[in-house]
Amino acid sequence: MSEELINIPAINKIEKKQDSRSISWNDFKLGPLPNACVMNISEKDIIRCCELYDDNTELYNNYAPSYISYYSGQNVITPFRDISAGLASLEIDFIENIPRGIDLTVSGNVIEKSIRKGRGYVDWETSIFDQDKLIQKNRRSWYFAIPEDELDKHPEKNASKPIPPRPDNFESNHLQLLLSQDRMNQFEGPGEINGHTNVDLAKKQGNPGPLSQGAFGFGLISRLIANDFSDRFTSGGKMSLKFVRPVWAGEQINAFYSEIEEGFLRVWAEKDNTEEVIVGTVMLA
């Protein structure tokens, strides 16, 4: 790993250059990612984050939103700007509230490359430090289309832990978010042309329209649990999410939870037709 810290934005992609490209299956090697990074979450970053998620900036006078860390888990693959893959799962340890206005160190580690049902999966872990203090860690798994000759070179991916079934009756506050094309475009940033922003390109990829970013469902569920459980979630909570169905531009998602037992929640995001798109669990502190 390079000893030089590379500055990365907190809530935007890294700067686009002429030779910028997406990271692919073959670019990942087991072990530490090549670069350690530094990011500083500004007032402007928090305003942008809250605008994207319909959140309230007045909640974050002392700390940043807990879900603002999503982008750093992508930017840590610098100099690559995009990931030519689909997000399968995301696990987060919310160890401390995320400070704002100071330099935070971000590092990444590829922990597994595996195969399942003809797809290649890359799992990497991102750690965010305030000096020597670990404040948040997340592990994400992405699935790639890979050459056939790669299928026999890697172990079979282990099955993930099952999610408790959705209860027939539950009590939960909920939050909703309309994933308009404009919101998706704003998330990507000006001038970005990809399957999230461009209708023609999305249809060439075999989709009915632009695919929403999984970050929105993660952020909405995180907002809901933080609103209702405060520091029991943001300072010591653990979340595990599976991304099970796509969400297309123009659809609305709704986030819910059900307390299965003391301190253990089933969480999910669903469309207006109650079709679940993200399912998972939260363990409160």
C-alpha cells in the first residue's frame, strides 16, 4: 500500500480524467487496496447528502450522517471511478458517530474473491479512522460477469446468513423516498453518463430504464433506525443488508423495521406494491 494519503471527496466521485475507467474483476487482488485515502466531511458535503436523501441538516450540527460513508467505500478504489458490477450485500459496523470538519483516514482491504452461480464476487472491507480510532467499518460484496476460464480459479462463495421472515403484523415508523431520475442524476454528479442516468444506455443494457443506486435504500434504512434509536444505532450498532431486487427510475421506496427481539431488528425497503428490494438486520448497542 502507498504511504501517501490520497484526498478523496466524501459525497462525490473522484475527479474524472481522460484515462478514467471502471474497476473490473481482474483489477482486484486479495489484500490491502493500493492506496490509503483521506477525506474531510464539510458543511457543503452534509448539505448535499441531506438533499439527496431528503434528510434534515439540523440533525448534523456536531456529526455527519452515519450513511455518508457509502461514497468513501467506492472512492477508496481510486484511481478507478466506477465499479462494473452489481451490489449484492453491505455490512456496516457503526462504531462511533462520524466527525465532520477533520481529516479522516480511509483504507480498504480485499478479503475474498469467490464464485456463485456463474458470477464472480469480490468482497472488500473499508475502514474509517479518526487518527488511530476506528469509527466505522463496512464490508460490501459486488458481483461481476467474468470469463468462463475464471470460474475454476476461485472458491465457492459461502451462503449468507438467512434473514428472518417478514412478520405478518409489526409496528414501525417508516420513511419514503421517490427515486426520481433527477435525484439519481444528482447522486452521480454532473456529466456522468451511465446506466443510472441515461435511458438509452440503460435499455441497451437490457433494463426497462435507469437503475437506481443501492445507496439510497441503505441511506433511507439508516435514517429510519437512527431517528428511532439514536446512539444505540450510530455508536455501536451493526447492520447487514442484502440487495434482492432492482429499483428503477421513478419508483418510490419505503423503509420499515420490526423488532424481532430486544435490540435485534429486521429491516427492509420495499416498493409501493410491497415488493421488498432490500432486506436485512440491525443489532443495536
